[in-house]
Amino acid sequence: MAAAEPVTATMHIDPAFVVAPVRRRTFGSFVEHMGRCVYTGIYEPGHPEADERGLRRDVLDLVREQGVTVVRYPGGNFVSGYRWEDGVGPREQRPTRLDPAWHSVETNEFGLDEFMTWAEVAGVEPMMAVNLGTRGPQEAMELLEYANHPGGTRLSDLRRAHGREKPYGIRMWCLGNEMDGPWQLGHQNADEYGRKAAETARAMRMIDPDLELVACGSSGPDMATFGSWEATILEHTYDQVDFVSAHLYHEELDGDLDSFLASSVQMDNFISDIVATCDHVRAKTRQRKRMNISFDEWNVWYMREFLQHGVPGEWVRAPALSEDDYTLADAVVVGSLLITLLRRSDRVTAACQAQLVNTISGIRAEAGGPAWRQTIFYPFAYTARHARGEVLRVECRAPLMTTAKYGDVPMLDAVATHDDDADALTVFAVNRSRSESLALGVDLRAFPGYQLAERCVLTDPDVRAANTSARPDRVRPRSVSGAAVDQGRLEVALPPVSWSMLRLAKAR
């Protein structure tokens, strides 16, 4: 019997075809007072790894290793009922309150002041959200005054009295969270929210005109109001904001692994539809600037399982919520989603993977115990570290695979970045097929003298394999040898259900 023909794919890369610069804010994350993200996540006084402020150093080390650049705080659904004043000043004077969003008790021992200290120690840019659910422009202005005004006013002097002499200087602010969602405290229709967001943006800019402001877009493409929501709220806010947000989560449903592995198709279509709506409003309202997207919530989240179990019946502090154990398949999907975010860097100029620790996160931390990297940690960390310079448009030809949800999609998903100053080219590639290895040929004739410096592959024979505290390194990227550039062409094999990184450098 004749041997089966190998499944082949090709990729052409040319430095002349630039999409956009690599945006460092693409590698953002999200800290919400949800589950154990804050308490026993980034903050756990008394832990063997805690510093004098209660910040877990083992988690901080992993955050730095992951390459997180910006962190959105404090929510999320939590922010729509949050009183920022509860989280500043002496801890013993802070009130304990109920958090209806996650049916939890919030002690407020970790708040704005602690988060800003944590952000400085972690080396990340803060992205602050204001409550436009149960509050409005006045409270947003007061928070801005406390955080950013140098001094001489009641709230700025209050910050100084709390031990922070210099302003925090927060530049990026979210105007509420998922206000299109009926689950949201203070849920509003598009006209209501658009007017409120515009009023808040104008008020905040009267205090600081150089802020970067994010209006709430749809909570997902399946929302009944998607499209019309963006069109309406942007007609109110277009000249006052810099971004419209996008939120999207993915999960494998009913054992349909093929569709799950093609999840980035949905993200890409979602981005295209938002861009089309933004540009429609731009033309309609005769605006000059182009609206960018802050994709400030994205990840794999097994939400169906979360909704089946619900929140705890009792009101407790920091219950374990959505602590998904991520598999190899989940990591490959996350790698593909990052490829999409890079590929759309012309309009997606900020993004936050939700969340940072414990709750739907790449980092897990046991209370009183160790912290470790989940499988999804690795594509994020490697992409954040090695995606530099400019995003290039790659031309790929690959076999198609049939999915129930998205129809026929290419087995190969890929993007490349080029750092001309460092003579470095990096290719990120995913093989979505469950059964076929891809023989990938990369045309590098436009990069004379470039040689393969590193080939790294994340795969496993068991697509359900996951990392645990007992086996924290069960799934991790491996360096692979045996490939080289020959006459301007690189030939590599991409295993089934795999994420790969190919780093090339110019021979010196």
C-alpha cells in the first residue's frame, strides 16, 4: 500500500507588508475582586512568600515572567457596585460590604492604594475602571482627583495623608463594564449608557484632558443588541473616547473539539464587525480619528460549568470561583487567540486576558501553598517576550478542516513579527488539526541571511493533559532541533493540536 501523501502548508513572509507596530498593551491582564484572584492570589498576608505588604512574591515573579504589561482593575462585574473610597486609607477603618456581583463578602483590605503599589512592584501599567452602574460622573471625577491630582484639594490631600505623596498618574480608564448585560448592576440601554458615558468622559477630561478612555462595547457577539449597541453608544461618545471595548470567552461545548480549536475565527469575525461599526459611525458623524478596540476581556472560560454550579449559597470571603484547570487544547486555543490579536494590531491596540491569578487564569496559587504555571501561561509568556517590532501580514496556504460551528477553516493559523533593529523574525503558528501533522514550508527569500535560532513547540499526546500543583511541569514548551533554513526556505513539522514559535535571526 502506498504511503499517504504528507499534509503540507506554505507561508510567505515579506518585511514590506506591515500590519502595525506590535502593541505592548496587547499583553495585558485583568485583576477583579472575583473568587481568589485578589485574596490568596496576588495578596495573602502571612504566606511564606508574602512581603511586608502582603503581596505574594512567588506570584509577582510569575507575573513578570508572563510578560504582563497592563492590568485592568477592579472589574469586571464587581466594579458596577463598587465604592472606591472603601479601599483607601487605614485598613481597620474600611467597611466590610456585600458584593452582589459574585455573591461574596468584600472586606476591602485590598483596594486602590494596595493595587497601585502592587502594579508598581509588578512593573505593569494600571488600567482603572470606574463604576457607571450604581454611580456616575461625580464619583468618577472624585476618584480621578484622588488618584491623579498633585495636591491642594480635599481628595488629593487625602491620598497624601494615606501615604502616597505623588499622584498615581493613571492614564487609561474604562467607563464602566458590560453595561449592555442584564446581569450587570445598573444595566442600561444603549442611549442611557451612551449619554452617561459621554457625560463622564467630558467631566473627567475637564480635570485631565490627556486621559485615554474606553467606552463599553458589547459583552459578546451573541448579544441581541450587538452592533446596534456600538453604533448608538459611539454616536454619543465618539469625540470623547479613544477605545471601544470588546469581551469574548471561548469554551469547548458538547465535545466539539474541532470547533473549539477554531475559536479564533469567532474572535476575528467579532473584531471585523466592531471595526465596521466604528467606521460607519466615523463616516456618519464626520469624525477624523479612527476608533481603536480595547479587547479587555478574553480567554478560555468554561462558563457553562460555572453557571451550572453558580455562586456559593452562603456569603463568604473570596470563594473559589471558575478555577478552570487548563489543558493542552486550551493552551493551543489561547495561542491562536494571541495570533489573532497580533494580526489585528492595526485596530486592536490594547487587550487584557481575564484573569491573572486563580480565576480563569494562567497562574494558579494555593492558599498557604505553591504557585504554578497553567498550560495557557506559556503561549502568552512566549508571545509577550518575543513579539517585537512590527506585525507582518503573512500569506498562508493550508488544507481545510471541517468544523460544526465555523464551517471549513484552515488547519494553520499563523502570524509573524519582525524587529528590524535586532534583525529578528518570529513566527507563531498553530496546527488546529487533531489528527494531521502539518509539513510547513516557510518562504524566507525576503530575509536573506536569516537562520533558525530557536524552535519551540507546545504539544502533548493527551490533549486533555493539564498542570497541577503536584505536576506543575506536565505540559510545557519544548525546544526542538532538526530544522534549518536552506536556500531561503524553512521546512518544519507542526504536530497535531500544537502551538509553535520559530525565532529566526540574521547571521552575523
